[in-house]
Amino acid sequence: MRIIAGSARRTPLTAPKGTDTRPTADRVKENLFNILMPYIAGARFLDLFCGSGAIGIEALSRGAEEAVFVDTSRDAANTVSANLTRAKLTGRVLTMCALAAIPMLAREDKVFDIIFMDPPYSQGLTTQTLDALLKSPLLSPTGLVVAEIGADEEAPELGLTLQDIRAYGSARLLFYS
């Protein structure tokens, strides 16, 4: 696993130990950033269920202004911090549940241009998290939410507009505005 492009291109990244983290495949990450490229420069990026932090770190490497990383695992948080250091980038790392981080960040008046979420597949967390985001002021009016889900999962339809779905093997990316 590595950073694909930008200021930290080719920097190797590590993943948290164990099987609880499922890193986004390089192919999926590359296609995701081909789609997001017009929105990245100067963006405020939120990486929920961040695991290794590879997606948010890629955004920083490609010119995002700020990134916040959220994961419940202390091992994941330590891995993200180490990956940021290795890439010579900075970001805020929160060790907490995404559903708790959303209202906390809202109380801090945070607003994000891109919110990426990659919850564990088939546990209902995608719908819960999208619903929490919808009820919060975290997404900028022109912002985008990208959810990675399992290929066999249904795309939740809440108050956000589903703009696009891209399939990549066992994963699908949902693009909401």
C-alpha cells in the first residue's frame, strides 16, 4: 500500500495489525481520486472509519488543505499518525466512533468539502452514518460524500442525492451530494 500521487507520491503506508481493517485497494483508490481530482485542491477532507488513513493521506498529498481521520481503534489511530509522519503530512486523528465524532465536529463548527466513509461491510453503519451526516452541518453546500460499501449491499437513499455508483470487484463507491 502506498500513496499514488502528489507531494508524498510513492510513500509506503502500513495498515493496522489484524483482520479488522480492510484497506481500500490501490485500483479503487486510484479511480476514486481520478473522480475527485477537480475537488481536492484546498478541500477540507473527513475520513470516517479511516483504518490506515490511506484515503485521507492521499487527499492531503494531492493538495487537500485539511484532513480529519476518525476510527474507533487505537491501533488504527497510531497507524494513521505514523503514516502521516512517514508522508511528512499533518492531520487530526480522532480515536472514537464515527457516530460520536459527527456531532462533536459539528459543535466545533467544522465543515468539510469531501467526506469519505468506509465502514465495515453489511453492519448497517453506512445508513446510520449517512443519516447522522444528513442531520449535521458538516457537509458544505457544494460538498460530496463518498461511501465505500460491499458489492452485495444496497445503496442507502436518505435525504442526500445519489449522484453515481462505481463497482470495483467486491466493493462499490457511492457518490452523494
